[in-house]
Amino acid sequence: MDTSGIFAQFERHIALDEKEKLSIRSVLISARLRQGEFVETVGKVTANFIYVNSGCLMTYYTDADGSDHVIQFAMAGWWTGDLHSFTKEEPSIYSTRALADSEVFYLPKADMEMLLQKFPKLERYFRILFQNSIVSHQYRLIQNLSATADQRYENFSKRYPSLEQYVPLKYIASYLGITPEFLSKIRRKRSGH
Amino acid sequence: MDTSGIFAQFERHIALDEKEKLSIRSVLISARLRQGEFVETVGKVTANFIYVNSGCLMTYYTDADGSDHVIQFAMAGWWTGDLHSFTKEEPSIYSTRALADSEVFYLPKADMEMLLQKFPKLERYFRILFQNSIVSHQYRLIQNLSATADQRYENFSKRYPSLEQYVPLKYIASYLGITPEFLSKIRRKRSGH
DNA sequence: ATTAAATCTTAATCTGGTTCAAGGTCCACC
DNA sequence: GGTGGACCTTGAACCAGATTAAGATTTAAT
């Protein structure tokens, strides 16, 4: 599978020489996912950090009532997975699945740790990645605390216009923290009457 | 000011020798804050990453209506600040202030970058710190999406028992995403009738 | 092509939580 | 020791969004 995308991603924050790329390439596991296919399931330890090369993945939490709550969508160029399970090696409370046919690279935990030891600049890469991710999480939190469903939907559409193609509305509703029915109402109002 | 706490914190994830500690100590700026004092205010660029040595700080967002929404509390041993403003050097949308008399260390951005260059193991420290922070943020997001105010309050009390001493209830309500009035109602129900 | 399943919409009703307004409590400060 | 101010509580009216149930539309499998 083509690794130019993932290296372009690394090189947004750090420089890599051929030797380093070779090491990284040698541990990445490429996989093709069919739409709907599960990557991680509740109860199993997350063995890999996941890079989305193409397509779109979704990570969600299923509560006691059986309702799903979307934590994040991951498009091409994003990393995803359950960091809690991955870090602590405890069973995951989330599920991750493909929303469209997708190509991903798995980075197994042991290999990731090896790479981090061997190339400290990768620590820098992931430090920056996670730092930015915190900013996004805080932004979303603020949105949920202070904006109406209507405003949240508008911001979501602006922020992730491409997602509305891939993603069924019910998952967008879930991401926004509302029901599909209410999103439907919002959309009708928005579209004129 | 006593730096043993902050180094103990570093050493939870990385080992530091005396030379490294000296470098770090030489750039940390210690400060004492009075209860209520502002550390960062809306509209100004966040110049420092902030370590809380003792006491308790709070970071919050003030929306268009003038309501405050608490993003995080930071107790002794925690780092805090507006990572967006700090990273991008854009005006902060958050305020940070002391909830009790507190001691903090400021780590100015330029010094932090210098330290990260000089001691790559600090990249590792902050990578782990941020990685864990993402897990917490996701946990809170899930709570807000799937649990009732009642459950959220219960979980908060269990998770941060010490905070209920420092923190006025109205800020806990804000953190939970409800009004003080409704928190009051929840507390009454909880305490018998 | 046909059917079944998943998704999206509509409308009526209901509820968790807000808003508004008032009163009570606990300080700090002159 | 009283007065002002921040905080907490209470209750009534209200609303954003949930729930329930039904129908309409799209998608995918046979």
C-alpha cells in the first residue's frame, strides 16, 4: 500500500531520512476495510494505533441502554483508536469501524514503543499530534456546553464539510449529542421552511 | 519555591539527571497566586504553560451570553493553560484563575521549546501527558453525551472528591454542564429528600 | 427486478433541565 | 455588629430536545 500519505503526515512536524522511513515502513501493517467492518470491538484490548490512509472510520461508545455515542470520526490522514485501551492494555469500551471502504495502517503497540525509543523525534511528532488533539477535544466540549444543537450542527458542517458525504446523518446526530429525529427537524428549518 | 513536586511529576515518566534538572529549574518562573487572581485572560496570548505546585486553578470559557463554562480544574501536580493560544500564539478564548491561594510554575513557550530541543526525553514526557489527557477528555465527552446530570455529578464526586472542598458549587455545575439551580435540586434529592 | 433492511422524516407527546424571581446563608470588611 | 456581596436553595413557569410511533425513502442483497 502507498506510504507516501503517512510520511507526508509525519513530515508536517518532523523530518525523516530514508533509514528512518524504512524502519517505520517495516512495522506498519496495511489493511483494507470494507464499509461497516469492525477494526476494534468492545471488550478486546486495542493492540494497534491506527492510521487512516483513505476512507473514513468511526469510534463510538455504546451505553447501558444500547445507544451509540460517536467519539470521533477519522478521515484520511488521521490517527485513531482507543488510547486508553492501547496505553493501559485494558479491554476497550469503544468500537471502531469503517464508514466507507478504507485503507489503514496498523502500528502495533510494541513496535510503536520500539520506534519511539529508537527515533526520539517520533516522540515529538506524537506529542504535537496529541497536543493538537487536546485543543480539538476542548473545542468540542465547549461547543457541547455552550452552543445549541442548531449551532453545533452548523459548526460541524463548516468544520468537516467532507464528512457529510460519507457519514449517515444518524451518526452525525450522535456526534453532536442529539437524536436523529431532532437533527432532521434542524435540517428542515435550515433548508427553508 | 520547592521544585521537588514538579520533578517527581516528571519522573513518573522519565528519568532526569542533575544537569537536566538544573536546566529546567533555571527557566521555571515561580509565582504565588491569591484566591480569585487571574493567570490568563480572554484576548491575550498565553505565554506560559502552567504547572500547579499547590492550590487549585480553573480554566473556563465565557460565551456570547456571558455565561462561564469550566473546561478544567487543575490541582497540585497538574499542568494547565490554553494549549491553543499557547501553540498558535493567538489570543486566548479562555480565562484561567486561582480558586484558592496557589503556587505555580510558569514555563514560557520559548523556554519550553528550547528544553524540548535540548532534552528529547521531555518530548516523551509531554507526549505521555497529552496522551493521558486525551483519554480524560474523551471520558468526559462520553459522560456528557450519555449520562444524566445526576450520574455525572455522582461520577465527578467519586473521581475528584478533593475538588468539592475547594470549588464553589456553581463551578462544579458549570463543569458538569448544568445550572447551579439544577445541581442544587440534584443534591437535595441525593441527601434524602 | 423484488424484497428486506437501514436510513431519514414527520408529528404528537413528554421530560430533564433552564429561566426567572425570591429568600436564606455565610462570610469579609468598615 | 451591621451591611454588602457572593453563594446556595426553592419553587413555578417554561423550553430545547427526547421519546414514541408511523410513514417515506434510500440502499443493498438475493
